[in-house]
Amino acid sequence: MPLRRTVIEGVELGAQLAALRAELKVPGGFPSAATEAAVVAAKRDDWPEHEDATDIPMVTLDPPGSRDLDQAFFLERREGEGFRVTYAIADVASFVTPGDPVDAEAHERGETLYLPDGRVPLHPPTLSEGAASLLPGALRPAVLWRLDLDARGELTATDVRRALVRSRGQLDYPSFGEHGGELVGLLQHVGELRQQCERQRGGVSLPVPEQVVSRVDDGWTLDYRAPLPVEGWNAQLSLLTGMAAAALMLDAKIGLLRVMPPPDQHTVASLRRSALALGVDWPTQASYAEVVRGLDATVPAQAAVIRLAQVLFRGAGYVAFDGKLPEHVEQAAVAAPYAHATAPLRRLADRYVSECCLATCAGRPVPEWVRAALPALPEVMAAADRRAHEVDRAVVDLAEALVLEHRVGETFRGVVVDAGDKGGSVQLLDPAVRARLKGANLPLGKEVDVRLAEADVTTRRVTFTPA
């Protein structure tokens, strides 16, 4: 099933996106007090607590055009067998004072939101795209992780401290192979070792094609986008750091974890029955992770199983603890304790995780401002996650409705990726739309012809019926 790119020409989304922002109460500009505090903080240039690590030739690796650069990395082989991952994370706490206007606004927002007409940042751009961002050539304070791996890619030693760094270059995913030099082979090797470790733990990532709306010169695009292999390797560095952070905090009995319960046996059994009914092989002794990991989103029946498998990954959230370990500490998809630690410019929780880990490694008590804030953070981040999901879904729904609003009554070819007593959903082959499909006894995982019954831009609702 080829995935297509749909260009929306002759449509200005500005008014619709403005209405969407208002409806979903998306934050606008920053209050003047926060803006002014950020300008003052951005002028800071003394870092007495930071060691000098500017000799390490780190680079950043992000989507093209990114300015809020949270991470820079360097990889090297250690003497004997093994590797060292040096991972610099933006040191937001060196710019944001607890309780100041920037901090207060960050707690209101929780995380950065991304829309086609621009991001809604967690921190004022003076910091998030300027003084705190790990931009190339600039001296920056960072939380510096040194993670030693053995020849199999397993973590053997962790160290984290504050340091001054200077990125040597800003690389992006599409051109990394051309411009990454020796790091290309090392990142692939380390990334694949860590992916093998993930498989051995029982971890899994769902290969779901992402629907993306973005602006181009000739209009807007609505795409199905599958991640590049380099994105998977790079993600393993972040996962490695998050697992190391969780281990430090659990040892100190204070911190903030990202947790998710494992799917119950009934849910796994139901998915297995659906997979077998669709002709997807599921050996008796195979775990859900082994089966899902091998699915191909370009094969219609397997794409349907991938969509159905999303039910296995529900219930993710944050848990804070201080003195007593939580009952549940694992993130089931990671198959290990895990924390969000590598994106403090874009996610509030990560700043607090960094501070817990810095204190633990230094043998100091966790700062009181961190300890005081921990209990409320799970709900703050849950609200931020809900808002981000609502915004992402609404943007895609709007684009789908705009693509199809003048084509009601037409017939399209698609794959039934969800089916139940009250209908299901269909993924079209062209245009790049996934929408509600009315009807009973829908042929799950099969290619079908469907008729567009509704495409309402105002309500952002698209509905099909079997043709």
C-alpha cells in the first residue's frame, strides 16, 4: 500500500488555524513579565558551576529548520571493547529561576505545541531558540551525560554533571548521511546495538505512519510519514539517557518517571485473534512485542494490525515519588524504568528530572524547589499531553476536511484499519486521509471502495460509507 503526499493548493489555512487555536485554548504570546524575565536571563554569561567540555566535538541532529535544540551528542569507541555516549542536554534551570514569570508560564503550558503555522513554545523564544538552545558555535551551559556501553551496547557506567559545551554543527535527519562524517557509522552501530538490547528486553515501538500537515511554497501538504532509520538510531540515545535517569532516581528514591502498564492478557489475546483472522502470522509462543515489531505498515492486513495494536500502549503517564518507590515503575513499551530527560526546552518534566539526577550523581540533596514541585507535576504533564494530542488530531482533521470538502459523493480506494459493532475507520491510499467509516461487518484489513459521505471543514469531520 503506497503512502502518498497530498498538496492542498489555493487554500489559506490561517483563518481556520486561528479558529482552531481559539477553540482549543492554545496559548498565544507570552505575558510581558515572562518575556522581560527571559530577556534578562538570556544575558547571563557566568557559569561557575560548569566544567569546561568545549573540547568535545558534539553536534545536534534534528528535523530540518529546528531552532529549539535540546540535545548535542558525540560518540566514540572506548579502549578495549565498548563505546562512550556523551550527551549534552540544554540546561534550562541555569536560566529559569523557580517561581519567576518564565517558570510560572512553563507550568501553565507544560510542553511545546506544534502547528503548521508555527510552534507554541514552552519557554519564550529568547531562551528556547536563543540563549538556552544548543546552537552551533555558541558557548552553552548543559547537563552533560557520559554513558559508557559495553560491546553489546549495554550500559555499564553513568555520570551526569553541569558543563559548558559548544556544538560543532547543526545536522538534520535527511542529510545526516552526507554530512555526519564518522558519526554516521558510529550512530548506526550504537543505535542498532541498542535496538537489539530493546528487543531482548521485550521493548517495542509501533511502526505507525504519522500523518503530518506542513507548509510548502505551493500550499500545504498532508503526508503519511514513516521515520527514517537515522531517527530510530538517534531515538535510542534519548531512550538510553531516560533509562539511566530512571535508574539514578530509583536508587535515590526521588524523582519523576514516565510509566505505562503492560497490556492485560485479554487485550493481547483479542489482538492475536484479529491478527490471525487477517492472515498475519502469530506463533503460539511469540509475544506481542515480537509480532508487532515485525509488522510492515505498507501491507494492508499488517497496517490494520498495527492500528489495532495501539490499544496495547494506552495508559502512559507520569508518577512522582519522594522517599517511597511507586508501585509500578516500568514503561511497558520500553520494557524498563524510564524517565523523560532529554527535551527540557520543549517539555517541563525534563528540567526536574535533570535536577534530580545532577544532585544524585553529586551526592547532594535534591533542591527543595524540585522536591516541592514534584507532587503536582504528573497532573500538569497529563493536561499538557491531552492538549497536545487534541491539537495534533484537530490539525490533521482540518486538513483532511479541506482536501475532501468538494469531493462528497466520490468513491475512493482504501484499507479498513479498524472495525467494530459501531463502524470503524479507513485509511485511503490517495489522498493521505484516515477517517471514520460507517457500516457493519466491515472487512478488517482489506482494500475496499468507499464513498465520501461527509467532509465538513467547520466541524473537521470526515465520514465514509462502503461503496
